[in-house]
Amino acid sequence: MTTGITDTISTGASSEGVPVETAFAKKGASSSAGRSGGMAWLYVSPLVLILIPFFIAPIFVVVVASFLENDGFGGMLPHFTLANYASVFSAELTLRLYASTVKFAVLTWAGTLIIGFWIAYFLVFHVRNQLLAIGLFLLCTVPFWTSNIIRMISWIPLLGKNGLVNSILISAGIIHQPLEFLLFSDFAVVVAYVHQLTIFMIVPIFNAMSRIDKRTVEAALDAGASRFEIMRYIIVPLSKNGIALGSIFVLSIVMGDFFVVKVMSGGGSASIVSALFEDIAVLQYPPAAASAVVLLIVVVTMIALILRTVDVRKEIAR
Amino acid sequence: MKEKLEASDPTPESKTEATVTDSGVDVSRRAVLKSAAALAGVAGTQAITGFPLIWAQDIKNIELRHVGVSYSVVKAIGDQASKDLGFKVTMQNLDTSAAINRFVTQPNTVDIADVEGWQAKLATKRGVLQGIEVKKIKEFENILPIFTKGEFSGKVVSRQGISPYEAMYISKPDATELHEGVTPWATFLPQVYNADSMGYRPDLIKKEITEWKELINPAYKGKAAILDVPAIGIMDAALCFESAGEIKYANKGNMTKSEIDFTINRLIELKKQGQFRATWTTFDQSVQLMAAGEVIIQSMWSPAVAAVRVKGMPCIYAPVNIKNGKEGYRGWCNGMALMKHLSGKKLDAAYEYLNWYLSGWQGGFVARYGYYSPVPSTAKKFLTANEWDYWYEGKPATAEILDPYGVPMEKPGAKRDGGSFIERVTNISCWNTLMDEAQYMNKRWNDFKAA
């Protein structure tokens, strides 16, 4: 196949007398295919050199470990077994863990999408001065100059039983008993996630929106479109790529995280990763590896589905 | 004071002789022969205690990496050791699970592994440790028999869970199975331990708490917390259910599947009824929960209770002495293990370090935050009479009590909860563990978490 393509290129390039237009067309058409040649491998080699030791090899090890037998003391016996997967798929626990993790992922996704979308919209369409818009955009990143963990933990004194929110509500006479659901609850987990991850929505949506030609909006206005119609038929469809990219970030981070769940739920909720972390804590590597592989497949499937709705390559090349 | 104590100590040689022969008797004739050799070894070790200059030159470039959990592997102790020994000791902290994972998967990045009994068992199985030659440990005969013989003042110490004694011996330096009974080879050398119980707020709970069942008392619904480290959290829960008379475990530290099921199902029930405000995994979390008023009773560690009090909040460490075969503290003990790769001068340095560790400075240091040394006789030399009486004897302080870093902790007249050291350790009813059914237990614990 490779030779075939090279032939096409060489004939295309060497045949004189071919009209210039056709030569260009041919070059254009064949150039992407031609990259799979030797030069192409050279181009991708830096990436491959990084991906093989830091991505492919570890995953390979995890996959192998997931099929091994466990001696209960951190040892893996080189016997092929499907028992680890059998126990993952037969346990009701797996379902509950996925239900709880997916619940966090979806709630966080909705929260970050709503907040992120409107912040991006405001920055792009309402702040007239582009310098100011970029300034405000950078301001959004300020909280990210400190660590994730600090940002999460700072919610605790705010939401606690004797925390700021409860004391304000009580002293204002709105409530008489402190609201306990504020901290160590699913609510607290989602608040912390939304706080941590909204920026991952803002950036790609901001990026997508700033490419919308403002004249399109003006034209729509002139043609008598309402604000809602502009939003529905112009802004949202044209920001779709940004939304999809942001969703990939948010969903994959939440699916793979356990620390926020552990701390903000006060240990009251579990996630897929927190459960497999407990296995690793007592050196039960094969069962942990099996549930890691299952999680990987689920997340990859999720991302593949999102990518079907958007052409990321187009987004980046634009 | 200090001199007097030293003088009153029996000479190390005579004591060594007694113990080594003792241990030889119940092992084998070969061991007796070995212990004769051991005596020669002791004499040799003693000859070099002055750290001759040549040695000092040789060991200057040695660096020992002592790796373990933060409450056991403390930088200040490593710094003092480096100063006293003339070579560098680096302390590295990891949480319990990261530590055992590192010992097992990257054994060569560690020189001294700080392990609990159950971790010593795991690490021994994996063959990453080398046996500690008991005769090279100068203070070995002064280590409390709780650890070395599994008894205390003639009484057998509880064997529920993995007691330090159970995990302590192997038959030969490269054995991968533990050995029941005293041998010349130890898996780990106990260095710090305590007895865990519950902490509570005396201003909000108007009665004295001496039973574990109070943790599941509906009166404290939504104001209780439990430890979320599966292997030991389940034992705290077991102590509660046993205390409430709901079940009698054959061995809380090594439950059967049906005992695990019972315990977890009850925990899930309690969780659904809203008994637990939260669960905690780290020292700081437990302090925060209590200090912020989120909970008024929870399973807790002694220094964490002290930390709450330093924040100006009243907090009591519940004395849960054994009563009617129920209650009791959950004991734990961290010890130092030698990694297999140590050899030559580095191994010699490691032995010097182990010997330094038991020589008293560390015992005095950890006493000031409420933990105990396995060799109280040496720790005593590094404590004032007031400190000794307060921390070890359970007597009221006659002067202000300072923490290891010199910060005032308790006022004169304050008394330590739980009484004297002997009262505490003799009331340990189970030890931190890793059950045979650990995999099943973990899965069920996750059920509790996800419920």
C-alpha cells in the first residue's frame, strides 16, 4: 500500500505536461496519505517515544496483571484466570460504584457546562474590549494557581456544621438547625468538582465562541431573530466543538478521581477508583487491575461517543 | 537522676546471657549452639560501641533511608540520629498503603522499612526483608516481653489480629514464613506503639465513656465517626458490636466470611440510619472532625485527642478497659525492618541505627506525644520525672507538660486519660491486622462505603 501511494505521488509530481491545477489537486489529495511513509514515522516518533514507555507499556502491564492469579499477599501467580473479571462483573458493588461515579460525573458535567458556557458567552459577546475579555479570562484561571487539594479543602470550613454558610443562615434567622447536607454529602462532592473543573469547560467553549463571526449574529438580528433563536441556531451549534472538548475533560477527570469523593463525602460515598485503591492498599493487584481495565474501556467508550458528535481535528486545524 | 538510673541498671552482659540462653532452650540444640556464638557476637558488638575514628571515617558517606508513616518515621528523630551516629539518616513519609506498596514493589529504594506487624508478615512473604540478628541488638533483652515473648507480667497478651509477637520471628534470615516462638532472627524491631480507642467531647456527652458500644449509640446519631481504613476500621466496628452484645467473634482480627458479613451489614444499617457523620482516614481529618464540632464521638488516636485539646476544645480519650471479655484497646506497633539488599558497611550502619533507636532518645521524644517505647527503661533516661510520671505512670502533672517541640500541652494537675502505661497495654484486646479474608473484607467494606 505504501509503495502504491509513493508511486502516485511520484507520478503526480514527475509527469510533465499535466495541467497545473490537476497537479495541485493531486498533491493535495495524496499528501495526507503520503504521510504514512518513512517521513511520517519520523514526524510521529517523538510522540511514539513518549507514548510507548509512559502509556502503552504501563497499560500492557495492567492488562496482564488483570488476568493473573492472586496469592493474597501481594504476589501474582503466573496462571491465566478470568476470576478477577468474573468478580468485577458479578458483584452488585460494581453496579453501585458505577452508578455513584456516573452520577457525580453527570452532575458535575451539568454544573460546569452551565457555569462555563455562560462565563464564556459573557466574555466573548458582552465584553466589547478584547483586551479586557482576555484579562477577565485570565482572571478565571487565578484559582488554579493553587493546588486542587487546597481549593477543595477550603470548602470544608465554609460548608461545615459550624461553618460560614450555616452560621450566616442561622444568624439571619432563615434556619434554626445547621444544614447537615452541606458537607460530607454528595452535594459537597459536586460543589468541589464544579469548582475544580469549570475552567476545563470555559477554555474550550471560549475558544470555540471567539471564532464565531460576530457578523452572523448581527445578520440574524437584522433578519429579526430573537435572542433565544440566535442562541439556539447560531451560538450553541457553533460552540458544539468546545462543549464536546470540555465535556471530555470533565467527564474523564471525574470518572478517574477518588480523592474529592473521599474527602468531601466524608468517606460516605465511594467511587470506582476509591474502591480499587482499597485493593491496592492491601496489595490485591489483580482485582484492582481488572477493575482498572474495565474503567478504561468504559471511559474510552464514553469519549468515543462524544467524539462522534464533533470533529476535533477540524476544531484544532481551524 | 540520670546517673542513678544508669547505675541501677543491671550490666548488659549478664542480662544478655540470660535471655539468649532462654530463647535457645525452647528452639533446638542447634539454636543453643548459635546462642553461644551469639554471646561472642555481643562481646564483639560491645567492643565497637565507642565508634572508633576509623569507623567514623568509613561510615561518613553512608546514607540510610528510613521509610514509613508520618507518626512513626519522624524527621526530628532522623536528624538526631544523624548527629549522634555520624552518618546520614533520611526519613521519608508515605501513607500506610503507599508504604507497603513501595516496600514490596521497589525494595531497593528503601533501607529501613517501618512496618506494622501485618506489614512485616506481608513483606516477609514477599522476601524483601532480611532477618534481624537478635544478638546484635543491645537492648533486645530490655524490650518489653509483650513484643518479644507475647506476654506481660506473666499474662499472655491477646493474639486477636496480628500481634507484634506473632509477626516477629522467622526461623532463618531468609525465611519467607513467620515462625511461631522465639528464634534468633527477627522480622522487625518494635520501635513505637500505642493502644487506640475513641475520643469524645465531655462538654457534649455528659457521661464517662468506657465502652465501645457508645459509638453506635443512637443518642449520638449523626455525630459519630469511624475510621475508614478497612483492615482496622472493621475491628473498631467489631469492638462496638461485641460491646453491644450483638455478636461474639472468635478472632476479631481474623474474621470468617460470615462474621465479616454480619459486621458490614450492621455498618450499612447504621449508615442508612444516619449514625455516622463521616469517616476519616488521616490523623488530621480526625482532629478536624472533632475540633470543628462535626462529631462528638469517634474512633480516635491518643495524640489526635491531645491535638484537639491544644486547639482549646475539651476532648477525652475513652479508657476502654477489658470488661467481661469485651471492650479493650486496639493495639498497634510499628517496627523497623532491614531490607534484603543491605550488606557490608551499610548493614553495619543499619544495626548501629537500630541500636541507637532503642537507646532512649527516640523513646523520650515519642513519649511527649503520647506514644510508647518498647524499651521504657532507656526512654526514662530522656524524660524528666514529671514527664515520666505523667506519660507512663498516669499521675497528675506537677509542672506544665510540653510536646516534643516545646509547645505547652497540658497544665499542672492534668492527668492522662486511660491511666498508666501498664493499665493501657494490658487492656489491649486486639492488634492491627490483615485478615486471611482480606480480599473479601475489602469488597464488603466498599459495599459499606457505596451504600
